[in-house]
Amino acid sequence: MLRFVVRRLLQVVPTLLLLSVLVFAWLRSLPGGPASAFLGDRATPERVAELNRVLGLDQPVWVQYLRFLGRAFTGDLGNSQITGEPVLSEIGRALPATVELSVAALLIAVTLGIPLGYLSARHRGRPLDVATVIGTLVGVAVPVFFLGYLLKAVFAVELGLFPPSGRQSVGIDATNVTGFAVLDGLLTRELDASWDALTHLVLPAVALATIPLAVIVRITRASVLDVLGSDFVRTANAKGLAPSTVRGRHVLRNALLPVSTTIGLQTGLLLAGAVLTEKVFVWGGIGTLLAQGIEQRDYPRLQALLLLGALVYVLVNLLVDLSYAIIDPRVRLS
Amino acid sequence: MSAAAGAERGIGAPLLEVRDLRVTFARRGGPDTVAVDGVDFAVAPGEIVGLVGESGCGKSVTSLAIMRLLPERGNRVAGEVRMDGIDLLGLSDAAMRERRGRDLSMVFQDPLSSLNPVVPIGVQVTEVLRRHRGMRKEPARREAAELLDRVGIPDPRRRLGSYPHQLSGGMRQRALIAIALACRPRLLIADEPTTALDVTIQAQILGLLAELVAETGAALIMITHDLGVVAGLCDTVNVLYGGRIVERSQRHRLFATPRHPYTHGLLSSIPRLDSAPGEELVAIPGSVNDNLPWAHGCAFAPRCPRAMEACEQRTPAPEEIGGRLLRCHNPVPASAG
């Protein structure tokens, strides 16, 4: 087990290294660059060349890369070309917001998705199932930003139930401990701050949760249907077991195996969804940094963010593999 | 065990009586399929009854209908399945669950897929003990180990913690048998219990089943396509074709003088060690797909070497002839074995 984890973690190093080359080359192959983005209308070839020289972008790409790599090994991923601040501290500040949003969205998706998928399978072909199948289809198809604006228009503007954007109301004096606004409020016993943060969290979390929710429902439904028709469920029924035992021990325990993989994959994808959601709800997390970085061709920031995304994805997959080994005795880590 | 012993045990009121059992599957955009078409048979306490036939003859559906394990939707079950005089088909789901695993239980064909892959064997044995015998965790584990020991699983204590994939095919089937017999049911239904196993293991499992039912006094319904299994085990044999029983007889009589052309064909298609060199095996031509609907005549007629005009026009009625049930217009003469 430990050897498996260590080996998988060591595999992360070449993965990130290869990815850094690709990201580096890809970013620099895009049309336009930081200089023209920064200078805008005032860009003349001379000014662009001057700025490029200052930023070190006049060097051959491989020289730039080696410089980047050398600094990266010392833990320095460069400074943002927009703010001049080290990108890592920028990310460190924005990360809790995104993690909070993603965790909330994932909680919604998992706690609603699994029961809904199960019920849908149990009542296959009946109105509840048909409604669920159609609902999940819509859920996957509706773009996050559209849903985000819709939620905002209805629940924030029309009904006034939730704040339309941001993470905290103006005038709330919250102590920052971990950067997770809801958690901070609980830790410092500033419950009003916690509550305020929670109300801000609802709409963006719902918007971000729709796609993973729809996917989890569908996978759970398909998986439960599959298991319900299996021989060992028939054996369980032939034993005369109580329906709750059949359901929990025999159906769900097996049906959730593929669902756990799905949850892992969806977690990795949340980051992508977060970019749009954060934009709609002015959330100020990683997604906002990324969107801004792309507009401004902020190479160091984009490099760091893309590598971070890859790292999260790899780690989440490792977690999925580990959890799989725990819930499925047929999987042996070696 | 000897046939005489079987017959002796067969005396008395039947344990299970199946009367006019009909199972119909609804097919989307087509006529319903009649899988079991008026099957009658009885099982006496301790008796071993065979249901024999090729794939699609309705033998498995019959057993699942008795256990009430057919899918909830898409089928209709009619008739009666009386156990201790109570019609199982009329019981509530909860009352049926009380009986399943306790009064009657079942061993299935494929032991790997019939065991839950992510639950230890021990739990899969103890859960039935705890459900029907109200045992607590520890006593149930001890009992489970004893059960595994009795079905011939070595090192049963350790095996309680094993998962199905860690056992061999034969061991898995032994475990399933232990589960089925855990509450000492009076009726065990074994649906092709050896089909998925290696030939060398088959005889062991059959021997074990015979031994255990003799020991516990349970009656056994053995469902198989393999007349070899029947030959070594059953007291009474029911031959099914197209969802109906076409011939029923005491085992020795059936093998000595098969009267229905289908039974005759089945027996002739078995290779024999004492057959003359160069003698060819006779296969039954066609397949169950060639069946005639029973309503119009004999379902076997299109494949039958002895078919007459009447066979395709009138449904043969079941007749009792010399202690045997026969459904045929033109049976094989009793003298021609």
C-alpha cells in the first residue's frame, strides 16, 4: 500500500515535467503575447520589443524554459506579469475560495446524486425515473454560465433569497484564519459571518454542481440497474434477507464502485467549471485568476495554474485508486 | 442411495405440490411467450426429483417461479405452488421472505456470479443464520465455520474472511450449498449446480448434495440438462419439453424404457462406453425454436421421428400408463429400449 502510494507520487514528477514543456510551448505559440496585451492600442513594434526584452521574452524559448525550470526547482514559479506578485502567493490566496466552492458543489452532487440515481433505477420507467433522466440530460446540456445567470436572476434579483455575487457581504467583519469563509466563521465563533458566507455560497455551488450531479445520477442509475439484475442479488433474495440488507449490503455496495470513479473524475473537472462559475458570481478564486491570466497572456501565472490543475487531477485519481482498493477486495495494489 | 430407499422416503403427504403452473413473459410488440405451460408435479419429503430438458424448456423458470424469484415485472405466474398446504404464490412478499432460505432454498448455476464479490464469504453465510435463526454475531460465525467444514471447505475459520474470487469454482459452489442448507430447509432446489464446474469437480458436488440432503432429510429438486446427473441421483424424473412435462417416471424405469420420443432421443444422444464400435450418436434434429405451439398439437412434433398426422393437429393429453406419465400420441413401444 505505502509502496504503491510512493510509486504513484514519484510518477507525478515526470508527468508534471512533460506537462510543463507542453504548457510552456503551447502558451508561447498562441497569437499575441503579454506585451501586446498589456500595451493594447499603444503597441508599436518598438514598444513591444522593449517590453519583451524586459520580460525576458526575447530569449529563445528553450532558454526561457530552462530559466523557468531552474527557478521552479527552488519553489519559485515566477511573478505575475499583471500584478508583479509571486504567482504562488496569488494562488495561495485564491485557492481557499475555489476549494470551498468545489467542495460545496461536490457535496451537493454526491448527496443528491446517489439517492436520486438509486431511486430512479428502482422505479425504472415510472414517472420519477423519466423525470430524472430528462432532468439529468438538461443538467448536462445547460451551460454553467447560463444556469448561473438564471439562478442569479431568479433567486437573487427577483426573489432576493440569496446575495447575487461575492463571498461576503460588505460590512461583515470576519476574521481570516484559513481562508475558507464558512469554516473561519465557525472557528472564530463569528456565526453571523459563517451564515453570511454560506448564503453567498449557495447559488454558485448549485450552478457548479449541476453537471457532476447529472453525471453521478446517471452513472448511479445505470450501475444500480446493472447490479439489480445480477445473480448475487438473486441469491440474496433467495436467502429471504430483509429488503434493507439486500439494498445496502448487496446492491449499493457493488453499485457504488463505478460511481466512486465518476466522483473522482468529476472532482478533477470541477476546476474547469469553476472558471465560469466564478466569473458569473464574481467569486475571486482560481477561476478568476485564470480568466484574467488568459486575457492578459500572463505566462507565469498560467503556467503555474495549469500545472496546479494537473497536479490536482493526478492526486484525485490517486485517491480514487486508493479508495477503490479499500471498497473492492478484488483490487490489489501492487 | 438406492431407488428403494428413495421410494420409501417418498411415502406420505407431499411436501411441495406444483399444480398447473403457468409462467408467461410479456414481449414488447409481440405475442406473450409461454415459458411454463401447465406444469404439475409433487415432491415428497426427502425425495429427489429431477427436472430435465434442454435450454429453453422452462425448467429454470419453473424453479424461479416456485421460489418467487422471477423479475417483478414483465411476467405472469398462474397456478398453485403448495408447500405444507399453503399456496406460496398467494403469500405476501414479507411472508415469502420468511420462508425463503428457511423452508426452501436454492443453489444456482454459476457460483462466481451468484456470490457477492465484495462481501466476505463468512458474512454471506452468517447473514442467513442471523436472519432466520436470530443468531448473534459470534455464534453465527461459529455455526458458519461448522457449515463450511461440513460442505468440505478446508480451514473454514480462515475461509470466513475470504472473498469469492479467492476460492476455486468448486469451493464457491460448496459455499453456496452451505448457505442454502444453513437453516436446514425441507426443500432445496438446485438449478444446474454443476454446469459451470470442471468435470472432475462435478461428481464431488453431486455426491456432496446427495449426502447432505440424505443427512438433513431435505427434499431436492434437481434441475439439469444432463441425464448423467439424473441417473446417479434422482428418485423421480420429469422430462420437460416446451414448458410442459412430456414424461414422468421413476428413474430406473425411465432409463430402461423411455417411452416419449424426446426422452428416447435424449438417451440415444448420450455416448455410452458399452456401445458397439463405430456406432454413431443420434442427435435430435432441429432445436427448440422449431416448436409447435402446444395449443395446436405436440410441441415436439416438428423434430420427432415418430410424428404422425395427429401430432400436428391434436394436443396429446397427459396419460398415466403403468406408473408413468406420458404425453404422446405415438410413444416408443415399451419393449424397445
